[in-house]
Amino acid sequence: MKLRDLTKETKKLEVVYKTSSGDFVINLEYRPQAITLAFLDELTNMLSGDERITYQMEKLVASWDLQDDDGKIIPITGEALSKYEVPFYLLTTIIEAISVDRKLLSEEAKKD
């Protein structure tokens, strides 16, 4: 297997974002193997929380179904996340859900 193939692999995940007005479901695909030593180094050297979140979103999330008011998919870039005012807590919920799912994958692999 080529390393490139491994790091581009994606996994589907449904994330439920809870608010006071109800639950919002976001369907996405993320890259389980995108966390590399270079990724961790970049993350460590970033100063602000918003840079860290947008960096993680750009590197980990391959696609999602979050749309703007016109029904167009919002790009997963720092610029678009800011432009469309995607809630910070939605982004952190997605990152946390990926972390939990990745941990479950690791635990399943240990059982095999």
C-alpha cells in the first residue's frame, strides 16, 4: 500500500449538533489517517484557537453537507468558515466527534 493512499482514505460520519432549538445533523467524510507528525507540529505552533480549529477542519474533513442559505455547500476553508459565520461550537463539535470516532476505530483494531 502506498502511504498516499492511506492518508487520503475517508470515513463517513454523522454528527449531531445540539442547540436549544433542536438537533442539527451534519453528514461528513473525514480522513482518519490525516493526523501526521507534520500535522501535530503545525497545530502545536499555531497561536490562536480559531487558527487551530480551521486548520483541523481543512485537514481532517474531506466533505460535508452543510449549506448556505442558497442551498450551496459551504467550502471547508478558513475563509469560507469565517465568511459564512459557521458557529465555532459546531466546528469544535465536529472535531470532537471525529476524535471519538477515531478512538473507536483504534479500539476495534486492537480487538482484531
